[in-house]
Amino acid sequence: MASSSASRARSSLGRSRSAAGAAGAAGARARSSDPADTRAKLVETARALFAERGIDDVSMREIGRAAGQGNVSALQYHFGDRANLLRAVLEPYNHDVDARRD
């Protein structure tokens, strides 16, 4: 009888762990589903990493990881390629640069 109780306890514990693991995984994926938020996070992360280490020393995959993206294709989806990501990073400064040129 003791082994039956222990078996039920282990089974119950296994279900609790599975449920907690599933909830944790869902929580980890519960990032903003708004594409504008994702794009902004990727741009800010790229800006910080480029400033810290230089444009050529930061990979697209590294930017995605640092931005908390589980999907390695997120940068390609939002920007297409590295050049478009760089344009997005520099875009807020274009007005000031153009004004100084005039």
C-alpha cells in the first residue's frame, strides 16, 4: 500500500512539474506580439551592441538573442538584411545630419 501512495505522489508531482514547465514556457513566449514593439526592441538592441563593439563585430543572430527573440528569423522578417537594419538604427539621426549639411 505504501508503494501505491508513493507512486501516486510521484505521478502527481510529475504532472505539477509538467504544468509548471508549460506555464513557464508560455510565459517565456509571452513577449509582445506587436510587430512595432519587436522591431523597436531589435533596433535598440542593435544600436547598443553596435555602439559597444562596432558594426562589423556584431552578428544578426547575436542581436536577436540579446533582444530576447527566440525566432532567429525575426531580424530578416523586420529588416530583410543587415543594411536595412543599419538604416533603421541610423534613421533617427538622419534629420540632424541633413540639417548640418545645409
